[in-house]
Amino acid sequence: MLQPDKNSFEPISEINVTPFVDVLLVLLVIFMVTAPLFTKAIDVKLPEENLRSSAVKDARQFVITINRNGKFHIQGRRYSLENLKKIVVSWNERNPGKTAFIRADQRVRYGQITSLMVTLKNSGVQNLGLLVKDKLPKS
């Protein structure tokens, strides 16, 4: 008859990290899938224009969005014009010479866009860009 070995009932002192790694990988996939959804949270209808340069489309570094109600957003967070000035100044100090882009709804009043442009220029930003939607060619 087989008898159990004395050492077979000792506690195992090793940590099994496989379940931990599995959970981390699942969380990573969840965040990778949901992250792009948060950047599209602000409903903006961009004006459509025929773009000739594709380099401009991918050069976005710092984008300030103005929704149709005239509210200012950076990366989905809403800011007043006064708070926006502080953020722009700190961004410009870290990124001198970089381009700041304005992504404004086409229904926004012109005066709000110009006040943002003046604020950016007074905060030291020298390069400004306006984002538009690529107009699809008519077939």
C-alpha cells in the first residue's frame, strides 16, 4: 500500500503570478478599447474643406475644442477662458515653437474663435492652426 510522503503536506511558499498577469492584460485591453471613446466625447461639427496636405492632419499636438455652446475643452475637460490662459502658458513653456490647434464647431460665433486666438497669441503661442474636416470628393 502507498503511503503519503511526509513532505507532501508542506505549504507551498511560491506565488502564482499567472492569474495576476491575466487580469492585467484584460484590463490593458479594456483601456485600449475605451480610450478613443473619451476623446470623441465633445460633439463638434467641423467645417468641411478640401485639404491638400496630409502632414497637417497628423501634426496635432495641442488641440483646444470649442463646442457649439462656446465652451472650451482640452482633452475632454472643460475650462473657462481664464483657466485656459494658465494651461496655455504652461504648455507653451514646455513646447516652445509648437503649433496649437483650434477645433471649433462651425456653428460657433466668429467672435468666440477670435477671442481664443487673441488669448493664445497673448499667452505666447506663435503658431496657430484651425482644424477642419476633409471634404469628400463628389463622384
